[in-house]
Amino acid sequence: MSKFHRISSPAAHIRLPEKFTYPFHYTPHPLCVMAAEEVQQYLQSKEEWKNDLQQGKMFGVLIVRTPTGEIGYLAAFSGILAGKNLHDYFVPPIYDLQQPQGFFSIEEDRISAINACIKRLQADENYLATRQKLADTVALAAKTIDTVKEEFKEAQLRREEKRLGNPDENELSAMIRESQFQKAELKRLKQQWNDRTAAIQAEVKKFESEIERLKTERKTRSAALQQQLFEQFRIVNGKGEIRDLCDIFKDTAQKVPPAGAGECAAPKLLQYAYLHQLKPVAMAEFWWGNSPKMEIRHHGYFYPACKGKCEPILKHMLQGLNVEDNPLLTDLHRHTELEILFEDDWLLAINKPAGMLSVPGKTDADSVYQRLKTQYPDATGPLIVHRLDMATSGILLIAKTKEVHQNLQAQFKNRTVKKRYTALLDGVITADKGIIDLPLCLDPSDRPRQIVNEKYGKPAMTRYQVLSRSNNQTRIAFYPLTGRTHQLRVHASHPQGLNTPIIGDELYGKGAERLYLHAEFLEFRHPVSGEIIRIEKKADF
């Protein structure tokens, strides 16, 4: 069983988890950390992979128990590594796309041949020359016709001047004949040029029709190949049930599997374990190498499984295992009273605890809105003026009437509300202050993660001021100038931002007992009295 690895470090004293890892929100089990360290040592020994690994890749480890009770681990990588699907140290893919005689390789070669043919036609000298001839002819036709039109327009003006001089019938008849002749001449001229242009267009059409035919064939073959490929991914779960990717994704919002589905580390690990009678115990995934340009991945950090590709697959594969509950659905503050920082007849501000939702989610998890709706049954409007991430603590503004809510939201929209957050960063930054300007948008394949995207991202700006540095941590004040989702977390963690994640940020950094981000100060104009209201609540970290 060459894919099964024994942990070389002493591990007998480490207690096994009672339940399997919830893959979308977890703290790595100590055995996973030890296994990951061994995989990392192995990667560092592969000098020939150095350049490939530097580009960055997600790896995974799965702690397993053999039928005889021995504990060890499996290792996997997402996608391909160093140009190959198969490597001795790692579990194989669920389906090997690189099989030389497999249908995928054969059909991919055919599609590549079609691509090559399209490129040849698009670069054909006769095609390019004919296209240029067509463009030149169209331009010359337009110029010639415009010149004749201008000449005929001048003739028309001369005729109109003659009419003002009371011409006799012969002169009027001559002018009418001239006008009719010019109209007919212009029509003949247009037809001549249309005929010349059509002849050249026909030559261009021969090339373009063949190019479009090849593109249609390529599209048809690619879709059929993708469908056939997805059907090869026959994925087993803890109950021994098997479903292919098409069946797994048919009930999702996207209906069809995204490209690369089934090729991530987590599904590979579970598939191999099930097929070889290995009992999954715990799992973790870590990033190795440079961060992608738009996403945020830090070298050596653990990350949850992706949502777009892996969530439907893992939902199937984990059936039959005793899996941990989603910690985000645990009502940590069921018995916590909301601390009121300010209140009058029109509004209030509360100190939201870390781990509580601002507004209800898809589940019945506790939220500030639900609490206040019960506490203030006569309040009108949506109540919550702005939001804080579930993991973020601090000042949250509440409106008791619809009119006050509209006024306060307008202040936020017009950026007249002053905000200050305090955070602890996992590292030391050298700059004392500055502004981060990185546009953000949702990563549709991995909700709710945000990415930096110059093309599709919305403007996002944050001013920051370092407060102190100690113990390889930076205490910092953030002043968000815009209010994008996860703005401070991404701006702190992204390589083009501070490149230093907030402590406890499981999405963009490392998990901890909490996210060390707190909304500490809020200043706004009271919608009724007009006075400036300043609310401050210091962070407890």
C-alpha cells in the first residue's frame, strides 16, 4: 500500500478526533499538522519540482485507519503537479485524464488539431489579403459615392438658384432631366460598387464559413468531451454509494459541474480511502508556493475546501461518516445579552459579539436582527443599518423607524459616516501608515471569498495607521473609505495590500480562537436632532 504513509514523529499520545473534519470550517487536527509537515518536507526535497511548486498549489492530507487499526495518512494535490497526474507519493486522480490511449487524450488531440487548423486559416495570406482588399474596396466605395453625392448636391443648389430666376419651360425641363439623371447615376454607381464588394465578400466568406464550421465542431466536441469526462468521475461515499459528477451537480444552482470538478485534493483523498478500505479520521488542506494573482493564499497556511467545485462533491462523499457540525451554525451566544452602547427614541448602537450574525442567514442561527425584532416589536423598517461579518465584533447601528433607517443608510452611502476598526495582524508590517486601493468582487466559485479583480471588482479603499508592534504581531487601526464585503480582511492579507492577514482569519489567513477584528468607533449625524454622535467601544484584545 505505497500511498499509505506512517507518521514518522511519535504520535501515540495524540487522541484521535471523535468526528471527521467538517471540511469548510475547521482547525487542523494535530495529526493533520504532523502529516502536512512531512508532506512539506517531501516537497522541499524535490528539487526538480522547485519551479512548479513556486507557482503555488493546494495539497491535502487525510488521516486514515487501516482495517488492522494502524494510523497513517494519505497525501494529494489539486489538479496536476509538474505536468503529471501520477506521482508515487500521492494518491492517484479519481480519473486520469492523461491516459495515452484514453478517450480524453485522443479527443483532446482532435480538438487541438481543429484549433491548429483554425489558426492556419486565420493566418492564411490569401485570406488576410482578401480581407484587406475588401476593407479597401468598402472604403473607396464610400469615398467615391460621397464625392459624387457632394457634386450632385452642388448641382441641386445651382438648380434651386435658377428656379428663383423664373426659368422658362425648357429650362425647367432640362433641370428635371438633370436631377433624374443624377439620381439614376447615383443608383447605378452604388450598384456597381455593391457588385464589386459582394464579389470580394464571397471570397472572404469561403474562408470565414470554414473557420465558423471548425469553431462549431470544436464547441460541439468540447461539450461532448466534457460531458463524457464528467461521467467518468464515478465518486463513492462512506456508504458505498456511487454517483458521477453530472448526477451530483444536477441539483445545484449551476446544474453542470464546473471545469476541474473532482480534481481537487479532498475528493482524491476520500476516493482512494474508500476504495482501499481505509477509514477516514481527519483531513486538512494547505497551500504551498506563491499566491495566485487574484486569490489570497499564503505559503504553508491551511485552508477550507472550496465551495464551487468541492461542496456538492463532499456533501455526497461524506455521507456515511460521522462528521463534525458546522461550527458557524453553533449558537455561541445563545445566552449572551447584547450590550447597548447608545439608545434613544429613534436608534441604538450595540456591541455585536464575534461569532454572531448581523442578519439571519440560510439557517436558523442566532442573529442580531432576530434578537432586536423580539426586543423592539414596534420598530418599523429593516432595523439593521449596516452589517459586520459574523466573525467581526464591534459597533452595529440600529434604526427604530423606516425613516431613520433610510437617513442613516444614505449617510453610509455618501461616505459621511466615520468608522475605525482595530485589528491584530499575524506578522509585522514596516509601513506606519498608508492607503490600500484594491478593487474587490465575489469569487463565484468559492463563496463567500472575495478576490481582487481590476476588471470586475468594485472600488475598495482603506486607510490604515499602525498602533503598535510586538511579539511578531501588528496592532493596527483601519479606516475603511468604502464598505465592500471582507474589505479589511482582503486588504490586510492580499500580497498587493499589507500581505499580513488578520489573526484568526480562516478564509484569508490562519484560524484562531476568534477573528481579531473589532469595529471600535462610529461617528454620524443624528437623523432627527442633527447633532454629531460619536460612539466608541474598545476592543477586548
